[in-house]
Amino acid sequence: MVRGKVEMKRIENSTSRQVTFSKRRNGLTKKAYELSVLCDAEVAFIIFSHKGRLFEFASSNMQKIIERYRRRARETTTVDKSTELEHYMENLKNETANMAKKIEILEISKRKLMGQGLGSCSMDELEDIDSQLQRTLKIIRARKAQLFKEEIENLKAKERLLLQQNASLREKCGLRPMVSESAPAPAPEPIPAPPSTPPAQSKERGNCSKSTKSWEVETELFIGLPQTRCL
């Protein structure tokens, strides 16, 4: 009678599950014992049932096998870590070499943009450098114009704020508001003509001036005979 293929999934029936567990555990123990005897191998296994019961088998001392396993696991872990570290260092070396190449290429490109080392450049390379510089200058000038525009707007806003503060202060002090440059300047007030002098007063002023001239005294010192001087 041929045994049918068993589907690998959890057995829902508890009785069938317990029977299968017992049969498979006994078969595993038998196979482990045969392997240890036939091949002179150290075999051990530990099983916990679904109810928490412990089942174990060891071809020799269980503690010795476990200690041997732990030592081997530590050695394997150390070897794995050492191998992993070597791979990591190798990757770092490769990345360092790639970065050094990229830095060298960037330095060469920078020198060419600065106008250095152009002797080995072809016409196409020079045209490419020229177009790069033109694009860079265009971007820089656009940014510069934007900054100028923003600065002008800020100054205008400060000017408006100061004018408002000045107007408020003048209003508090009872002064007239200042005339802005954009407003038309008021017309100058006409200068009044001097009052006309009567003829009598003009005659008196003329006589006073003549008398004043006649009474002027010469204060200069002369040596010798007196000379006739015209007044």
C-alpha cells in the first residue's frame, strides 16, 4: 500500500496532531541515533511540544555538545565579522578612489573656467566653456538686479514710513505739513514796493549830506608850506 503525500500545514485535529507528533519524534530520534552510530558524529536535538514539554536527544553529553556549539558559533561570528569588516574597508577604499577622481575632474574644470590650463582644449571645449560662462554671468546678473530691486523697494518703504512719522510729528507740534517734491511749489508772495519819499524830505536829506561832507575834517599830517586843496 502506497502512503499518500502529506500536505505540510498545521493539523487542526488535536488527537491526530498528538499522534503525528509522537510518531515523527520517535522517527527523528531513531534517525539521529543511526546517524551518530554509522557516521561517528555528535548529534543532539531539543524539542518543545505545543504544551511546553521538553524532549531531547544527545549521542553523548548534552552540555558538552551545547558548549561545543557555542564555541563554534562564536568563532563563526568572529570570522563573519572579520570578513564583513574586510569587505567594508574594501568598499571604503573604492569609494575614496572614486571621490579622488571626481575631485580631480572638478579641479581641472574649475581651472579651465578660471582661464587656466586652456592650452590642451579643443575648439569645441572652448566653446562649451564660453557658453557655461555666459550662462553663469546671466544668472549672476539676474540675481544682482533682483537684489537691487528689492533694496530699492525697501528704501522706498522706509521713506514712506519716515514721511508718515514726520507728518504725524508736525501735526502734533501744530506745524503745517511739509510739501512733497511731487507737489507743485506755491507761488512766491509779491514783495511790497518801498513807500515813496515826499519831495521835502528828499531836499532835507540832500542838504544833510552836503553839510556832512563840508564838516569832514582832514586828519592827515603835512610837512612844509600849506597847499591849496580842493574840497
